[in-house]
Amino acid sequence: MADAGLDGFAVCHHGPRSEAGDGACFIKFGAVRPGSGAGETFDRLLHACEALGAAEGMPKLLAGVNMARHEAYRRLAGRGFRTEIQGVTMHRPNEPGYSRAGVFVLDDWR
């Protein structure tokens, strides 16, 4: 029997009085359950965030992702997302944590 629990979630800010700014919906944090089907679940999560933005009159969707999460980055690029800001992460000790292949997480890098 398949797990009927939560497969993913996102926290979104939107509107001119938020850090998203006027006309934008910003995914502050989002994640999906890892494993088989995670990519498709990630696509559904992005679609839901786009739908939220559209319903609120926010045509632009913003998200942050570490490029070490190759699959998540490629799916964003495939949907037309483009890099606006680049950053560097430093971890101590030097371990990947959740910034690695197979992880579908969006987070704030501003």
C-alpha cells in the first residue's frame, strides 16, 4: 500500500508588501519527498505554486535552488526559470548535506 502522507510542500510569499515584491510569487522554501517519482512530484509542486501566483494576480514565480541539486535545477530551467542571483555556500565540515543530486528542495539564497 502506498503511503498516503504528505509528498511535498512550499511556503510562498507574494505581493508588493512581501519579500517577493510587486507582481511576484516567491517560493521561500519548498521540498518534496525523495525517491521514485520525486521529479514528477516536484513538477506538481511548481505547478501548484504557479497556480497560486496566477490566482493572486502575480504572473512572475521566483525560486532559489542550489545547482548541486541537478535534477531540481534542470526541471526549473526546463520550465523557463533563469538565474538572477548566484551565491556560494560553505559548510563545515565540508559535506553536501541536502545539496546533492536526487534532492528536490527550493530555498532562499538572497
